[in-house]
Amino acid sequence: MNKLITSFQYELRRTVSSTRVLWWIVLSAFPILIPVLLQWAWNRDRTPDFREQNRPQTNIAIEIERSSELPSARRPRRPRLDDADSFTANNDDEWRSRRRGRRGPPPEEYLPTIWSVIFFVTGPSVCCAMSVLLTAAPAVASEIEQRSWIYIATRPYGIQTMMLGKYLTAVLWGITSSIIGVSVGLLLTESAQRLQIWQTLVGLSICSAFAYAAVYMFLGAILPRRAMVLCVIYTAIAEIIIGSFPAVINRFTVQYRLRALLVEWAPVSKEFRSNEAVDWYIGEQGSGNHLVWLAVLTAITLTLAVQLAQRREFAASVEGDL
């Protein structure tokens, strides 16, 4: 245990660089920027200047005069004088209902569902996964490039301790970036159930960081020289494309389990929860089954990553060095 703690502290100190901190700030700002821009677009419709610029400039007197000059065969129906209020649209609610393509903020009862989905996509799905990818994927490749692999391999439990230390470091980077980004973003939004949304997203960020770190470390141990490329391809094909298929195959992805936990824990509306399309993507299993599946996936992939790194023979030199 002392070796693991020492390895974790060493890997954490080594990863704290200006470049890594900059990427952490950029990824943490992603869950803040998207909701803020969306809420700004909603609030823009509430300003008097915007409503005045988009209000239809229809004068009932001009319409009546133009209609009287047309021949009787081509004369349209004369507007009634009591329709003047409908053309001026002084009532904001009436004006919104008459516009094509309704803008402005959605109804208050749908805001918890909307914010839960938006922060889930920007936080645990994108920010956390990308932050974990930068640290977990090159776990083996970085040691080979720095010529320290031979020294680590000759130490008792050196490779195991090194891999677990890098794993915990990647998990810490992913959890902190996602939770901080989501927390600040929720403070800047308007929702009556922000505490429950925050608790849900914190739990999903923890599950996402542990699962993705193990998967990316396993892929990095398979092909160290192309670890980043292999992890990006896996994320694009497996997690995004296959994970979006409404079929049994999407249940083998991390995104499927995280989406199901989101619907189970987040304060989503009954219409969203009972939607048939949503059932295709989350299934009918309980949250306990999804948590067990994520724990088993994390344990298997992390064990395979450590065993691959320990049993494979990696060349410490390239052809140009010979």
C-alpha cells in the first residue's frame, strides 16, 4: 500500500505541468461554456429590444386601404377592426405562440430534464472521458519513450505499482475536471432541482472516470506506440456510434450504462422517462445492475492492462538507435 501511495504521489507530481493544467482548464470550461451560451440565447428573447426588432410591423389601416384598391374579383378578405390587437401582439405570450419556431426558454417543468442531459453530455461524457484519455492512454508509451521501462520492470512489483499509480492519477484528473465544470455551470443556470442534478452528475463523473481510465489503459497496453489513436478510434466507433444503436450490442459500452444511471438518478420528467425511444437506449434494468456491470468492466480491463504490461516485452529502443 505504501508503494502504491508513493507511486500515485510521484505520478501526480509529474503530470502537473503547464500543458496538462492548461488542458484541464479547457476541459473544465466546456461544461460551463455550453450551458451559459444556451441560457444567453434563451434570455435574449426576453429583452425588449429583441422583441421589438422581431415584432411584425403590420399596420391594420394600411392593409384595409390596400385591399380596397384591388378589384373585387381579386380582393382578399377585409380584415376586421377587432383584429388589430392580434396584429400588434402586445401580449408577449400571445406573440410567442404566434411565431413560427418558438424561441425563448422552455417551460419550467422541463428545465431539470434539459439541464441534466446537457451537463451529462458535457461533463461525464466529454470532459471526464477526454481528461482521462490524456493520462491513461499513454501510460505504457510514456515510460518506454523516457527509457525508464527497464528500470521499472526490474523492481519488485514495479510495473504493477506504476500502472496503478497512473490509473489513480488519471481518475483524479477526470473527476476533478468534470465535477468542477459541472458545479460552476449549475450555479450559472436556472433550475429548481440543481442539488439533485449535481449529486447525479458527481456520481456519474466518478463512474465515468474509473471505467474509462481502465478501458483506455487497457487499450494503451495493447498498442503503446499508437495508444492515443487507438483510444480515439474506440471512443468514436464503440462509445459514440455503437453506443447509439438501439440494439443489444450497445449494452457492452460505458455510455449505455451511464445513460441508464442518468435516467434513474436525475430529476427527469415523466414524459422523458416513459418515452419509447428512451427505453431503447436505457433498457429496463435497475441502477444496481448497471453499477455492477461498470465495476466488473473496470476490474477486468484494469487487470488485463496490468498483466499485459507485465508479461509483454517492449522494445526500449527504436531502429534509429541501433
